Amino acid sequence: MAHPAQHEHHQHDGHQGHEGHDGHEHHDHGQHGHEQHGAHGHHQAHSGGTSWRTAAQATLHCLTGCAIGEILGMVLGTAFGLHNGATVVISIVLAFVFGYALTMRGVLKAGLEVGAAVKVALAADTVSILVMELIDNTVMVTVPGAMDAGLGDLLFWVALAGSLALAFALTVPVNKWMIGRGRGHALVHAHHQH
């Protein structure tokens, strides 16, 4: 009588179920190349997918750039007496500038040329920064008095900290999904490994 695991091994779809087959004859999977498996998530099945920790680290990286841009934008808007709309626009633009700059700094150190580093930064961070800025600025605009509060007001800083924390929490799953599909910060990690 054949062992049930043998039957499962020969009846599987695709390339799942490699665990528990020590000593059994394997089909020749070497011809497929590991790169091809990324398109349909095969390597995620073996590695357990993208970890929440990796996604959180990528999001924290984006959050750093966003926070610098947001705070600087709010400071400039307040210092120059700009209305809320202009302050939000400046904050968003600066969040993208600093977010991309932090990514470019890392990939430039890894040896990429400036043109290639710009492309990696755009591909790696755009969606993440967009999600963060959407959440962050929505919170800042909807919290009563937050945008009108001065830099010396506790309300401003509590609203900003809360908006950044919420943006972080909601962007981590987005980054996890993207990295798991070889997008977003997966592109940055690929350059750090070479």
C-alpha cells in the first residue's frame, strides 16, 4: 500500500506541498528558475510570505520622509501665514521630496547611478507615500482646529502625531501586499542585496 504523502505529492497543482517529502522522488523543478515563481507567489509559500516586520520597516522608512515633509510644510505654512490649502500642498510636496530622497540615499550608497536611483525611488515609494499623505492630511483637515492651531499649540502636535500613527498603521498592510508581489520596497531591498 502506497504512503498517502506519495499520492498527495503526485496529485498537487503547481508547485505547492514540498514540505514532508524527504526521501521521495521530486519532479525536476530546477528548470523553472526561482525568478519565474515570484510572479505567482511560489517563493512566498516557501518563505511564509512577506513578514509584517519587513512591511513595518518599509513603512517606517516612508513615514520618516513623510513626517519630515509634513512638519517642515506646516512650519513653513505657519511662518509665512499661508492658508490651509497652500500649507497642505507644501506639506505633501515636501513629504514626497524627503521620502524619495531617503530612498535614493540608500540605493545611491548601494552603487546605483542617479537616474536609476530616481526610478527605484519612484517605483518603491509612490504608492506608500500617497496612502500616507491621504490619511495624514485627511486627519489634519478634519480634526477641528488642528490646521489653525499654531506650532506652539498642543492640539497641532497631538493631531499631527495621531495622523502619522494612523497613516503608519493603515499603510503597513499596503506595503506588505506590495512587497509580497515584488513591488514597492522590494525593489529597494533588491538593490541593497547586490
